[in-house]
Amino acid sequence: MQEISFNSSLMREMRTIAFVTKLIDDGKMTGGKRMFIHLIEAEDVISELSGSSKMNGTWKFLAHLHEIGRQRADAWLASNFDRIGVESSVDLVAKYC
């Protein structure tokens, strides 16, 4: 239940950010501050894990996830570093709306 609640809250927030960004882009909202959103994903890894992995707190498993996270972050930075503070690296409408 917590996972569903978290996911729905995240989706709602991302849709709101996409909506406000469109208002700013269309000139319908003056004084609005644009937010640049970035996303580092590992859905291919997560989808392969069993549901019980959420309860796996062993050091070996956590270190494995940490290493995957570092690899993904390094790859993301290599391809998107120049976008930080300039533009979003994720299409919010395509991803969340």
C-alpha cells in the first residue's frame, strides 16, 4: 500500500510540474520559476528483482544495488552533465502524463 501511495504522489507531483512548465513556456504564468528535472533509471534491473527483494537488507544485496546506482549515475553524468541547470533531461509529459 505504501508503494502505491508513494507512486501516486510522485506521479501527481510530476504532472503538476509538467503543467506549470507548460504555463511558463506558453507565457501564461509570469514570475514562475522553471524547474529542471532529471531522472536516473535502472528499471531494467528493478523489474528483474522479485517482490521479496524489498525485504532483503543483507549487506551483499545493498552493496550490489549501490554499485548499480553508481554505474548508472556515472553513465548519466557522462551523457547529461551539460544539461544540469540548463534544461531537463526527462520529458515529463511523455513519462508521467
